[in-house]
Amino acid sequence: MIVTKPYLTTLYEILKKIEGIKEERIVNDKTAN
């Protein structure tokens, strides 16, 4: 399967956003406790 670079970049950006949200939730949990 051939995947274009723009598609990979978009997918990577989405994954980074998801990871960022997870990190924010962890920080918020630590602060709340």
C-alpha cells in the first residue's frame, strides 16, 4: 500500500494531539489530587 507523505503527516499530527490530551488529563488528575 502506497501512503503519501501528507497523509502520514496528518496522521502523525492527530496522534500527537491525542497524546497531548492524555498528558493534560494526567497532569489535571495529579493537580486535583
